[in-house]
Amino acid sequence: MASSDALLPISAREEEPLCPYTRLPMADPNQETHGRRRRPFKGLLAVSFGLLFIAFYVALIATHDGSRSNDAGIHETKTTTSRARLAGVSEKSNAGLWKLSGDRNTPAFEWNNSMLSWQRTAFHFQPEQNWMNDPNGPLFYKGWYHFFYQYNPNAAVWGDIVWGHAVSRDLIHWVHLPIAMVADQWYDSNGVWTGSATILPDGSIVMLYTGSTDKAVQVQNLAYPEDPSDPLLLKWVKFPGNPVLVPPPGILPKDFRDPTTAWKTSEGKWRITIGSKLNRTGISLVYDTTDFKTYEKLDTLLHRVPNTGMWECVDFYPVSKTAVNGLDTSVKGPDVKHIVKASMDDTRFDHYAVGTYFDSNGTWIPDDPTIDVGMSTSLRYDYGKFYASKTFYDQNKGRRVLWSWIGESDSEAADVQKGWSSVQGIPRTVVLDTKTGNNLVQWPVEEINSLRLSSKQFDIKVSPGSVVPVDVGSAAQLDIEAEFEINKESLDKILGNASVVAVAEEFSCEKSGGSTVRGALGPFGFSVLATESLSEQTPVYFYVAKGKDSELKTIFCTDTSRSSVANDVVKPIYGSVVPVLKGEKLTMRILVDHSIVEAFGQGGRTCITSRVYPTSAIYGAAKLFLFNNALDATVTASFRVWQMNSAFIHPYSEEAFRALTRT
Amino acid sequence: MVKMMMMAMMVGVAMGNIVDKTCKQTPDYTLCLSLLRSDPRSSSADTVGLALILVDKIKALGAETLGQINEAYKTKPMLKKPLDECSLRYKTIVDVDVHTAIIAVKGNPKFAEGAVVDAGVEASICDGGFTKGQSPLTSLTQRMEKICDVTRAIIRMLL
């Protein structure tokens, strides 16, 4: 089946690319291949892409030695057209871009309520309805984890922003509480925006948050619990002297937001940092205070990186170089590195870097300036849909926990129809990778394991080019932990043969055509939320290839390009290189929860969160597959799949409260 | 008196230059100029103001298209299904995307960018619902997509 697909007439592939069309902000308008309307110039373009495509395919066939007879793989040639189209598109310009997918002949997809209601997650935090964005002020207090969030009480789109509130005993089972703060003052009438909590040594809480004033100026405000003896912290009081900070000279009124948790300086003062920009240079301002009411601005910046644009949701915290526990935000010392993280307004990516903090002047420098915060090369917590993230130190369990806003990748018409938009990622612990020393490692909080119901263990040898159905029953709420091993012979063949070209550096999840493009040693992994016929599927996989240093490089991707036949959803291929150390097996964990898939490679060294909107791989029709699309290598997969229970997140009620206090 | 006239002229030229400079950074300079210059507010607007003028154009075009959709129900009743989809999509543009863009452009422009991009997508999806050659809305949806592209480019200058 596969081999003949390879020889489909070019025109068929041209007309029906499954990969998205890109809309570039500054692109030559003639270049935009926007679905149905093609101007004559585009005919020429199509022909040249077609030639490129032929050339690529000839190369692919030429490098293959013909032993593809047992090829029952997921073999789709249509997606390779996208390689040519996407060539030359930079990572940055793709951020947040709508890529209209689907071919000109399928009618606009009409969502029905059954499909839309399936999309709601079972165990990810989300309000009952309407719009949510940034996580705010997460903290642990008097036995309860608190979570606040940017919320629109009136619509499923951004606007009228207030602070939503929920509590939990275990970061998984949440109870919705009344809105904590509304836009009722002149200094936050245009929005009660993002902020962070600081827990003082005496256990009391101060909350700093950005208000958008009645004149749309961004200012920082102080708030605190009205009744500190109320463990649910239902009511909040805004400091009458607000705002406590206004944009300083040289900073524009719309470039001053998202104050961090404060940390103690060696002088005994509290210090915070706030992201901003100077022209196109992203910066983080530093302020000291003793009472959170009056501040002195330091002359120095915490850090600055040119050409990164506005820094939103800056986060700054210590990580241990040696231990796996988290550290209170005020910790310093020789066994500690500091992380600076910022959300890039321009690209909607969260970036971080590991470095050294100098308390004497409130500055920080990265260990590796070539991957400084915000550069396209710099590290990201997550290579998928993941923004405005924020950590807090959980003093209850001695860990640092990361929250993140996971927005939708569908149309606003669908959001309005289904009545909600956005979820939060599963909270993750964050630690420095003590084995590599230069990146963070994240992992879903252990409490999520309490949702695991029945499980099945599998040990399967997957030959090249095959797809294996994994019978687990219902497949929309799963936790999968897997280990993979490529057969030694194939590895030796690639590494031992000097004439095998190093291709790893050229490979990128986004641009290399997705999970159907076959290499010697990959791709292989799971296809989640797949129909029986694989008409819709979301592969999560490793791609192993030889690198320039003649060592193997491993890339971890999630390919959403065929996750849905709907043409009004964004379907990128996400991912990145994942460090694999000598002696390590390849491991991945996948959390499937309806319209969200969270994938963790090598214990959380590389993480990918995706939003998917299948139209038929839903309810009982959603299946799980294991696949190996490598040309030569046999892969042995050892894995366990758990059915996941719902977290039953619901509004406050006497029973809900009692149930939670019993745990 | 002459001095005042000259100053006014210089200011006028400078203002006109802002429109020119801004439009040069969009994917469709000519369209951008014609849209902005057709609105007298553009001569004294900053980037936020220019973005809002274009969002107004999106709203107006959206309303015009909804009118055309209503007409088409009568003249081409066999196209009811795709027209229904278009009606939903264009209502989203006019009621939801435009509103979000207006409030966000002044405070948190990335949400305005998302709304404007979505407007272009909704227009595209609407037109895509008709089989080739059947759509009575193609030139309107194409125009919407172009205006959204230009508007998006201007909003990105605010990030």
C-alpha cells in the first residue's frame, strides 16, 4: 500500500495538502497560498514547489534500499508538500500564526455539540465556562493549594478580566470559589491583571498584581486577604494607597506588568522584578521594598536581551544544583543556580535560561549567553501551546511547581459555540537537571497518579513500518509511560558507517514533514486520539538520527497535522531535540485528556503540550496505536497505559468542601 | 500668519508620513493607504488609532457581508447550508472579534492580534464552505482577509 502511494500523481498532492497554509505577517502577498483563491502567479509557484517535491521524493526513494514489503505503516505522502511551503519560514514568525488547513473541496467543518462537548477536559483545571488566561498568585496556605487566574466572567473570549479562584488539597481535585478580585477601582478598572503572591516569614500573604487603570496605564497594586484565619481566602482587600508602583521614567505606560513573587535580599529587604522593554530590548526592572507599599527602583536591570521584545510574566527563582527538592524563592548560595524566565509577547513562547544571580546589585547573567532568555535558540519549558507560565514554592511538600496557560487552537466561533476557552497545564514540579546541569526537568505532580484507575502492561517489538493497535478500551483519558529501545544492529549500521550522512541537525519537528516522513531510526512512538482507520490521529514520537559529531541525536515531536479533519483549527508539528545521555533508554510519558495532550520526553527534559480537536476520534471511537515508521530499525516498546479518572472539578458546595477536607 | 500656515503644512505632512511609514510595514501598502486615508481621523492618529480605524473597517465590511448573506438566502436558497455557516462565522467577526480587538488594542495588543487573525480565518472558512464557483461572497471574503492581514501587521507594531 505504501509504495504505490509514493507514486501518486503530483497534482493530486498539490491540490490536497493536509498541512496548513501559512499566513506570514510580512510576507509578499503573492506568496500567500490561501486555499481557494489562486492568482496566476501562484500557478508558477505551485509548479516550482511540485518540482522541489519531486526532487525530494526521488532523493528519498534513492536512499532507501527497497525492503519495504512489510510496510503497513502510517504512510501519507500528502504532508510532504508542506515541507516546500514552509521552507524559509522562521520559528518566530510562526508563533501564534493561524495556519488554515484542509483542501479546497471539503466543506467548512460544522461543529456539533457532541463534538464540542467532548473537548472539555476531565482532569485539567478549567472554569465551568468562559475565558481564562494567565495563572495568578499560586500558593499553599493553611492546608489548601490556592489557584487564581485571569478570567472573563462574561464571554468565551478575552475581556473584562477579573481574578478567578479555586482551591485544592492536592493540586488535582479543585473546587471553584467566588471571584477573588474584580475591576472595581480606578487603578484596575480596565483589568485586574496578572500578579504573584509572597508569603512572609510570619505566614501572612501579600499579593502584588498589575492593574490597567481607567486610562489604560499599567500599574502595580497591593492586595491581601481580608481574613487571614479563613483558609479558603475568599475575600481580598486592596491596599487603599494603590497603586504602589507606576511606570518609571523611560518606560511606556503599556510596558509595565506582571510583578513576581518577592525574595529576601542579604540586606533584609524584599526584592521583586517586573518585565518590560526598551524599544525591542526585553528587560526586567528591579525594585526593593520593606513593606510592599513603598519601593526603590534599582538603577540596574535584572537582565536585558536585545531583539526579544516585551517580556511578560517574568519569573525568577533558585534551583538546587545537587538536590531534587524545590527551593524557597529567597534561597541563595553556592549550591544554587537561578532561573530567569519570561513570556515573549512577540512570539507567545515561554523561554528560560540558567544563570548566576548577584544579590549585591540585583543582576543576573546566563551561563550560556548564546541561548539567553528570549533568543530563538533559548530553552523553553514546553515546545507546544504553553504560555504565561508561573512557578511557586510549595512549602507543604518542598517543591517548586509550575503552572501554565494552555490556550485554544481553534476558531473563536467554536469557542463561543462551546462556551469556554483555555485550560491550565497539569502542575509540574521543576528542578535543575542534575545530570546535564544546564536545563530544567519538569514532571506532572505526583498527585496526578491518584487519578490512575486500571492499567495494562505491554511489551511489543515493532518492526519497521508498522502500526499496532493498543487495546486499552476507552482512549480519551490516558496516562502512558513508555520505554523504547532501538535494535542494536540498526544503531551500529548507522553509527559505524561513515558514509551515512549526518541529518540530525537539519531535522526539525516543525519543518521536516511530520511523523510520516521515514528515517533509518525513526519516527516511532504512539498515535493518540486516533480513529480505527487513522483518518484522524495525533502521533507523539521520537526521531533518532546521526548528528554531525557522529553521535546519535534524538528529537521529540507531537504531530497535530492530522489530529482533525476540521479546517478551522491550527495543527502544527511541535517539538525539539531532547538530550539523551549514555546508557539511558528512550522514555516518554503522555497524558491524554480529550482536547489536550501533554507529552514528556526523557523524564521531562523536553515537554510538548498540544491542543487537538478531532471530529471522529472522539468518545468510543478514539483509539491508541503504537507505531514504528523507521525504514530499518526494529523498536522494542515497553509501556503501561492507565485509564485516568476525572478530577471532578466543580463549584463550591458543602459536600464538595467536606469531601476535600476528608482527604 | 504665513509661518502658522507653513507649520500646519509641516505637521500635516508629518502626520501623513506616519500613515505612509506605517503602511510600508504592512503586507499591502496600497490597500493600507486607501483604507486609512479614507478616514479623516488618520491624519492625527497614533499607531493605536490607526489600528482602531482598520478594526472599524473590518466591522463595516463584516456588516456589509452579513447583508449580502441575507440577500443570498433569497436569491440562492439552495445555498442555505453554506450561507448558515457564513452567517455564524461573520457574526463572530462582527460581534466577537471586533469587540475583543477594540478593547485589547488599547491595553494588551496580543489579544487584538489573535482576534484579527481569527476574523480572517472566519472569513476564509465561510468562503471555503461553497463548492468552487458557487460562492456569492468570494470577493467580500477575500477583501476581509486582506484587511485583516494589514490590520494584524499594524497591531504587531504595538507588541
